[in-house]
Amino acid sequence: MFNKLLIDGKDAYAEYGVFVEQYGYKALVQMPSFKKLESTEWDEYDGEETDLTSPILDTKTFAIQFCITEIDMGDNLFELLSDKSYHTFHFAELSKSYKLRLVGNPSRSALIHLGKISVNFADDFPPVVLNDFINEDDLDDSNIILNHKPYATAPAGFKQKGYELDDIDFSRFGIYVLDGTDDNIEKAPNVRANLTVNVKNSPGVVYDNDWVMYKSKDVGLKLLIHAPSISDFWQRWYSFWAVVLKPESRKLYIDNPIDEFECHYKSNSVTKFDIRRNGSVWCEFTTTLTFTNCRPLGNYFVLATEDGEIVITEPGSEDVEINLKLHE
């Protein structure tokens, strides 16, 4: 436990008897949300129009669960964290340092001398994708510049393909797409309410029957990074986010069924983060994207030759209609 967590250069275990509980890094690792984005819904169009000229990440507040070998030493820890707002935490297992601000202590429990302490922190220095509106000289040393590139090809042994972000297959990020994602993508968005008149002395309502328009929808991509080392994890993690967080909208492509969606980042949650004894990292997380315009459309079929060439016929009253039916 020694030297796994340093607070302002001091060994937290040696000085205060505290160490991070198993699986305790997941909230620390996860990406914050964007600051509020300006968006507009137009009556004549589905979805929404969002200003993505210069999206930037917000601060995030999260809890870290600590174990403590002597519960009375917890006050010494809080005395340290109270002498100024920001303190530097170096997590050796993550090979990474964070500048964090104490927010609160929502819970503390003890069993004789041993105990657990939940501490809320704020991370005010999120990663940054540089653009014309951000001056690198104004950033803090704790802001990570996201300029990481995906792998040229998928890592050895990677077996999944068919999901792309801005024409980059997810395999080049070293990321698997998990079960449940396709269902989230294919569900229909909610309908935007039309003009409704509700008269007190008349049953029901009068509803505008001229059209049906759809709202934008939020879609959770269930993802997995299984990296052989913590350095490989950070390469995969940051190369993915360097694309997701860029200005303007993204294109998400899936090949079953073949479809492409315009979208932008909304939020992230890490459900499991485990550094195993052999040093490999298992990280399951959900990235929520907002699909800005995704009206459900029927399936269309075309005639093609055995070589895959589409058969084009002359328009007219004798056009061929293909009607597929399912039979038991």
C-alpha cells in the first residue's frame, strides 16, 4: 500500500493510513460533460440545431472511497486538505496526477480501528481539445491536451468491426462495443408535441394533425477497453476522446443495419474500472451521444446483379415493386 497514493508529495498510507478502495478509480477516470450547449428546435425540421463551434468540458464533482487503517487519523487527512483549495494527488497505479479540490465528506464508517471514508472532490481542470477559441497559454498544467491519435490498425487479436466514428473503426481505438448498444441506437426518438388546444368544457383535446416531427434522442454506447497495461489504456482512452470531443458534430456509422447518424457528445459514466494483478486494465463505460436528427425510416430494397451492380429500370407504370413479407 505504500507509495500508491501521494498527496502533495506525501505518502497517504504512511502519513494517514489511507488507500483507495478496490474499484475506487472509476469516478476519477470518467470524462465530465460539456458545458451547456446552445440549441434550437425548428418547427419544420426533426431534431435540433446545436452550436458546436467550441464545446468545452465542465468541472466534475465525484466521490473517492478510501479505506483507513486507523479511523482517528481521518481528521489529520482533512486537516491537510483544508489548508488550501487545491492539492496534487498522484495515483501510482494510474501513472497519473490530478489537481483536486475538497468538496465534502458524505460518509464515514468504522469497525473498531479500521474504517472507510467517502470524500467528494472537484476536478476543475478537464482535458481540452484545442481549437481557434482556446489559447493554450491560458490552460493550467493539469489540463491534458487531447491530441492523441488512434492506432493505424486494430490491436493484435481484436475481433470486432462494424462501428465507426468519423470514419474511424472503433477497433482502431482499441474499444469494443458491448451488447445493448444496437438496441439503444435503433430505438425511435420521442415525438415533438404539436399545437394542442384544451378547452375546459369540451371533452379531450384538439391536436394539430398536419405532421409528426421528432425530437433529438440520447443514445448510450456501452463500451469496453481491455488494455494490457495502464499506458495502453490511456492511449486508447484519450485517442477516443480526442475524436469525440472535437468541435462540430460527429458521424456514427453502424453496419448492421447499415446506417449513419449525426451526433455529439453529452456525458460519460464508468461502470467498472479494474487494474488486475498482471497489470492489465478492464474498463467498462457508457458514452452518451445526442443524435440530433434521426427520423425513423422504412427499409428500401433494390435489385442487383450477382456482381453487386444495381439494376436501374426506366420509370413508368410498369415499375417493379418488391413487397417482403414474413411467414411463420
